[in-house]
Amino acid sequence: MFFRLLSIFLALGFAVLPIDINGQAQDTGSRIKDPNVTNSNSSRKEVTYKKARALQTSTAKKIVKVVEALERVDENGKEDPDFETVKEILNELLEKKDSLRSYDRSVMWNYWGYVYFSEERFSDAMQAYRNLLAEPESTIPLRVASLYTLAQLNFVNEDYEEGVKVLLQWMDEVEVITAQGWSLLGQAYFQLGSDKKSESEKLDYYEKALESMLNAVQTAELEEYKPKENWYVLMAACYSELSSRIGKEESLYKQLDIYEILVNLYPKKMYFIQLGGIYGQLNRELDYMITLNAAYQKDLLDKESEYLALTQLLLLNNNPYWAAKVLEAGRIKKVPVLDEKTKEEKILPVVKDNEKNLKLLADAWRMAQEIELAIPIMEKAARLAKDGQTFIILGSLYLSEDKLEEAVDAIEQGLKKGKVKNPSQARLTLGQAHFELQNFEQAKKEFRIAARDDDKKIKKTANSWIKYTENEEIRVKNIALRRDYIQNQG
């Protein structure tokens, strides 16, 4: 989280608040309870901070030079601030700070804060802004800008509690709380929750984080700009962490709403996968399939498990043709893979041609009635198989396409290889192949072996085939005898 906050802070940029050098003091201002000023009864004293003040003439001249030095550009028109000149002028002001008016000192501290930050002297920058805030004549714009920057610097230093304290003070003093301000508070609360050991404290902070992020999104919508991606991500994380307090199902539905927004506003693979996973947990397989398929159509899938998951979902929803097409696409698509032994990067297919994957693909083609496409895939799977079951399945495919010799050969290989799930059923299929080839004796032999099975259904089927084969054998012999008789009579 620290690096996330740091990146956000740097992305926001850091600019010195423009000072209206010629601005005149205004009679109107805001009355704010300053925590740094107390009366004799130790109660907070209300201090009036004005929106604008005027610098002393001597200070104004120096500040003009500071601004000019900061705005210096090189011969190519690129920013090239002259920090040496800036520090020289600010040191002159610092040496006589006691003789300066309070407002002048606050302007000086503002620029020192910027200089220190530019030099990555964050602690000194923070102290400069604290000095600014302690000045009774600092203006409202200077105060709110300094408070916000000071809060960010505390977060960079991983002092989240102090950062939250300062950010809440900023919220009290600023006229309008921005969406960015709410999001920064939410991120800080989430980090505080992550650091707590007490489960109850964790959940309390996650609730505060969630409330802040909801405010950030709502404010962004009012400000008419798209809420940032990481705001939604943090909200989803909050709902996930709060599952023990709000209930698992409620947590999942809340995350579901957020990831549905994310896939539309920021269509990244991770959000499609997260959304699909939540649909899966809610037993909404059809929605899970649609989500994964949307990611596939956008060419976002790049892992074997993702292609296999989509294939299985398509099969479950009676889409075998598209299941096969998805798996074929995974076999074709190639991605870089780091070899752990050689540490070399290789380009390999996403879906590997192992026995399991090939059998799944062949089954998909078979269910889609694309037997001619299924057979070569199953042939490859059978060659990779360690047992005989795949050969038995291949034999059945051959039989369905009237490739009888191939069917007999495949099933015999399977039985010879062993570890067949249902040997008696395989014998029945083998017998049927021999029957179609009119190898009646061999067919009856296979049926008799199958008839020894304890399964009554298989035994009954095998005996029926034996009788049928005997009758067919007689019928074929009679036809042959008649044909010979006719030929001899001619």
C-alpha cells in the first residue's frame, strides 16, 4: 500500500500554491478552531483566516524573484528551475523571519516546503508546512493546500494515523471536499485496517475506508468525471474483507456490482476473471461462462486453466462446438514462458497437447457430432496415454464411423495395455466390431467373455448379442448357400 500511495502522490504532482503578491487583505474570512492555539482554560480558540492578504513590499520583490527562478526554462523550452537562486533568496528571508509579518513567513514556508520536497527531504518539507500552519496570518488557500500536502507526506512516510488526522483537518477547513481527497482518506483507512491485529479494529477501519471510497465515487460523478480504477478496486477489497461482518453472500453481491462496473469502464483481464469467479461462487454458471467468453473474445485469456474453465462451462451449457473451438484456439495461441531450469524464455502454446486436454477436445468434437475431427485428436491422446482406456474410446469412435478394422485394432490395443475402466463393456464393443466384419466366431468369443461379468445389465446384453450373432451367422450362411446354388444352376 505504501508504494501505491507514493505513486498516487507523485502522480498528483506537487506545485507551489500561486501567491497573489498584490492581493489586499479582506475583511471577511473563516473562523476556524486552531488546534495549535489555546486560551488559559486550555480550550480551542477560534482564529479567523482570510482568503487573501498582501505581502510586505520587500518580501513581495523577493518572492517575484523566487517565482521567476522556479519558472526558468532551458533553450529547448523545457522546465529548468533554478533552485540555487531560490534557496539563496529564501535563506535571506529565513535569516530575518522574526521581523517578517506572519503572512510573509507563511509564504516563505510554502516555498521552502516545495524546495525540500524537490530535494526529497520529506521530513524538512513536513516541518516547513507545519511552520506555515502555525502562522496565525496564513491564508485559507495556503492552509488547505499545506494540510493536503502534509497529509500526503505523512502517508509517504507510512505514518497513516497522523496522515489521517491531518487529512481530516483539511476536510474541516476546505470549502469543497474533492473526490481525490475522499479516495486518499479511504486508502489510508484501508492501510490502517491492514496493520491492526484486532479483528474488530480491522473491520472498523475497512468500514471507514469503504464509506470514504463511496464518497469519492459519488463526488467524482457530481464533478462529472470518471471515478478512478483503483477506487473501485479498493471498494471491492473492502467488501471482501468485510464478509465476516456483512455476510459472505452480501459481500459477493457487492463485489459483483463493482466488478461489473470495472469490466465496462476498465476492461482488463483481471476484472473479467474476478467477475467470473464471483459468478462461480454464486452458482451462476451461465453468467460465469458469458463473462469468460467475453474475455476470450477480447483475446484476454492467456492461461491454460482459463481456456479449460471456459471449455468446461461451454460443455455444461450444451455448447460443445464452441467448447472445441475455444480449446483449439488455446492450442494455437502462443505465449512466452520462462524455463525454470535454463531461465530461458520460450514461446509455447497456452493449452498443452497432453492426454487430458486432447481427450477433452476430442469429446467436445464428438458431442458436436464432428466425429471426423474428434478421431485424429483421440488418436494423438491414445499415443500419449499410460493406460488402455483412451484406445477403447478411440475404438468406439472408429466403430461409429464404420471404420471397423481400425476399431478392432484400437480396442485390442487398449485391452492389451490394461487399466481399462470397464473391460466387459470394451469386450462388447469389440464383439460388435467383429460382428459387423462378419467375424462371427470371434464376435461370440468376445460376447462370452463379457457375459461373465457380474453386472446383470452387461450379462444380459452380452447373451442377447450371442443369440443375435448365432442367428445372423445362420442367416449369412443360408444366403451364401442360396447364392452358390443359383450360380451352380446357371
